[in-house]
Amino acid sequence: MILKDKKILLGVSSSVAIYKSLELVRLLRKEGAEVTVVMTKNATKLISPLLFSAVSLRPTFFKMFTQEKNYLHLELVKAVNLFLIAPATANLISKIASGIADDLLTTAVLSSSCPIVIAPAMNVNMWQKKVVQRNIEKLKADGFYIIEPEEGELGCGEIGKGKMAEPEKIINFVKALIFEKKNFKLVITGGRTEREIDQIRVLTNRASGLLSVLLAETAYQLGYQVTLILGRSDYYPSLPIKVKRAFTNEEMLKAIREEIDNKTILIMNAAPTDYRMEKSFSFKVKEKEITIKLVRDIDILKELKNETLLLKVGFSCDDQDFLEEGEKKLKEKGLAICVVNPAETISSEEIKAILLFENGDKKELVKMKKKDFALKLLEEIELWLKEKHPIQ
């Protein structure tokens, strides 16, 4: 278990989403973590600290000054692997962004040197306020990790974005963040390649590049050393990620080989062209009818089959027999994991995928946003590394 014997400090503020924090404690302990809870004073009016102590099997803290401990805020953060604040109200977020330390929780934040993850929870109107969004961006710039709230029915009955992320999603984020990544790097390919028909027209496909950008951004936020090799794409990273452009299969293969070594995780999410013109035209074709002959293009994954990598992940997208095609690709391309998904997901913001593993295991996932799938896939990769090929 990734979280076994890890020390987690859980900060809890006074949102109605506080009931989810109890489930967070239970799930963290189930993963083997040691959880200590620190609450704001107002949070104790919603749920008794005794209840958190009963679930965590450890004392719960909320008073700044006690007779037993002189420097409680320093002792709480000592040797902590991760500081998780869930739920975080707009008030607490504003305090942390401004460096205010007027209670035990905010003082512990200023005293902490470990990664800090914040899961906001508030009314949709509060979340949309410019001052709140400025504070969120300020926290991101200062190195805090933000798990954005979800859309849905809020505690007040309104519909909109503001509900705290579900405990399972937060746990996945924590597991991905806390996993040791310094011994390897991540190379992700994305977008689509193309081949000339003539000076104006090209052969290509409908891949949007969305998932590869989400994978790169999520991995970057989790502390990976990331290189994104991007073909034609409707999307581009908003974070300072290393990006190399490659618009043909040859260019993409060359860019991959320049980046990989035996400590590389390669996620081949790009959609390279399967075919190219046997002979393209050197001028713009103006005839009413033309006959063209297509031949097979370079198969990038097949070319990389014998490369010594830490891990190789591929994607298989088809409109029929997609599971059989995925199993075939897994074996023929020498993949550790193959993500199988039907053709309709290629230009969608959602994905319903099946993960095939080299040892014969299969995991069918529910339909989810591609942003959530990016985190899920990274978690599966880390589990594979942890359990099958542990890094010393």
C-alpha cells in the first residue's frame, strides 16, 4: 500500500461537507496511513472532536494553547508526509492565501514544510467570486495543491460548482502525490499526426489532444518530471511543462527516442496516422476527381517495442471488437498497460475505458471525465510500479 505508515495531518474547517472528512479518515487509515486531525473552532460546532478521535484512533486538536504542549503547531507538522485540508471554506482559503495564522490550523499551515493539499467546499456564488479565485490562483502559485470542487447539488440546495470532491477522488490524489517519483521521468505523447495529400490538404484523424494535456498537467502537479510530445492538438498545457512538437510519425518517433531511457514511463496517448500517401502531390490538386493510393505508415509503438523502458502504456481505440484489438495490441507492442476505449470517446470530454495489464488482469472503469481519468491512470501506473517493479 502506497500510504502504509505515512503520516497525514488532516485539517478540517466549518463546512457542511465536514461529514465527508470522517470518511476520509477511515479511507486513509484503511490504506495504512496514520492520521491526525486538527480542526478550526467553528468546525467543532458541527462535529465533535471526539468523533474524529474515535475514527482516527488518535487525539484530535483544535486549541492553540494547552498546558501539555508549548509548541503544538510545530509538533503537529513534525515528520508529516502530507498536510490535507478538507473541507476548506472560502474563509480558510483566504486566510492561508494571505499568510494569516490566527488559530491552530492556520498556524500549522505556516509551520509546515510538507506538501499541502486543499479541497475547497462552499456555495457556488462564493466559489465564483473573483477574490476567491484570486486566492486559489495565489495558492497554486505558492505551491499548494488544489483539488477543485465538483458540480452538483450543494448543501444549501442550490445547483452548481462548490461541493467538495468525493473522498475516493481525494484519496487517489493523495496516493499519487505521496508516491516517490524522483527516480523516473514521464514522457507523454498526444494529439494527432498528419500526412500530406498535396500542398494544402492532409490525411489525419479526429484526436483532440485533450487527454494527453490533462495527463501532462496532472502529472506535473503531482511532481513528475514531464515531457509532452504533442502533435496537432486543439489543446495546449496552461502549466510550464516541457513540450516538444511533432507533426508526422517520423518526427514523433525521433522526439520520443531523444527523451526516453531505462527510467522512463512512456504513455503513448497520441493518435498517429495509420496510413500515408504512396506518393503525395507537390502542388495543389484541382482536378474534379483523383485516385490516391494509401500505404501503411510507420507504427511508432512497434518501432519502440525493443526499447528498454521502465513502463510502456498504450491506447487502443476502435469502433468494433475494441477489447480484442486492445489485447492484440498489448502483446504485439510489448505494453505493460493498454487503455482500451470505444471510438466515440475520441472527441468527447468523457471516457469509459478498460485497462488491460500484461499479467492478464483486466479492470473496467466507469464512465468519467477525462480529467478524473488522467488521475486514475497515473494512480494505476504507480500501483504497477510499486507492486510489480519496485524502484530502489
